[in-house]
Amino acid sequence: MAILTVPKVLREKLGDEGVEALITLLNEAAHHERNNLLGILEERFERRVADEGARLDKRIAEEATRLEVLLAETEKRLDHRITEEVARLEVLLAETEKRLDQRIAGEVARLEALLAETEKRLDHRITEEVARLEVLLAETEKRLDQRIAGEVARLDKRITEEAAKVDNRITEEVAGLRQQIAAVDNRITSEMARMGERMAGMRADLIRWMFIFWVGQLGTLIAILFAFFR
């Protein structure tokens, strides 16, 4: 800090110039001292920083070594713990597998027994149902036989009735046909008689026309011969 004031007594003894010179000297001394002090402080700070850096490096190296040792010990303990846990889990797994095998064997045996009982019950039920269905089938067959017999008898009766109706119808149709045939025969006889009469007339006409044609032909032949021999 620069000196700005000087006591009055000292100012009176030294005078203004002496005071200014003293102030300048003191300021330069203070500045030099401050520079020396700053240099010392800077040197001490640098040394302190170097010491602290070395100490920190040493501390860090020690901590790193300690951590490496701790990590190795922890890794070793964890490996040992993992080995123990794996062994314990393997034992537990073996015991669990054994219990599960026993449980599965027990369940399989129980299910097989249940299946055998169910199969037995189903066989008994099937036998009963088959017997019941056989009885029902026999009853149904008997009812169907009776119904078929009734239907056959009814159909036989109906067929007989229909056959009788058909026979009567055929008899009536045959009688009608006989009457028609008789009428046709009578008509044919009449037509044949008329045709005989007509054929007799046509024959007489034919003979007459043949005679006339023969006489004409004979006259013509005689005329030709007469003309030829003349």
C-alpha cells in the first residue's frame, strides 16, 4: 500500500522535498518488499502445491494399491462366495430335482391309478349302456316287426282290393272290347259284303270293257289284214 501522508513533525523537520523523497523511498521499499513477499509466497505456494501433489500422488498410489488389494480380496471372497453358492444351488437343485422326481412319480402313479379306475368305470358304464341299447334295440326291432307286419297286412289287403278292382276293371274293359270287336266284325262283314258286290259289279264292267276292247282290236286287225291282202 502506498504512503500518502507523513506526520506534521516529520514533515517540518524534513521539508516537503525530504517528505516526498521519504515517501518515494518508503513506497519503493514497500513495493520491493511486497514483490519479495509475493515471490516468497509464490515459491511457498508452488512448493506447497508440489508437496500436496506428491502427497496426493502418494495417497492416490496408496489408495489405488489398497483398492487393488481390497478388490483382489473382494474378488477372492466373491469367487469363494460364488463357488459356495453354486455348490449350494447345485445341491439344492439336486434335492429339488429329486423331490420333483418323487412328486412326478407319485403323480404318475396316482394318475395311472385314477386312469385305471376311470377305465374300469367306463368299461362298466359301456357294458351297461351296451346291454341297455341291446334291450332297447330288441324292443325297437320288435315294435318295428309288429309295425312292418301290420303295414304288410294292410298293404296285402290294399293290394288284394286293388287287384280285385283291377280285375273288375279288366273284365269290364274286356267286355267292352269284345263288344267293340263284335261291332267291328259286323262292320267288317258288312263292308266285305258291299266290297264283294262292288267287286262283282267292277268285274262285270271289266269283262264288258275287255270284250269291247277285244272286239275293237279284232276289227282293227281284220281291217289291217284286209287292207294288206287286198
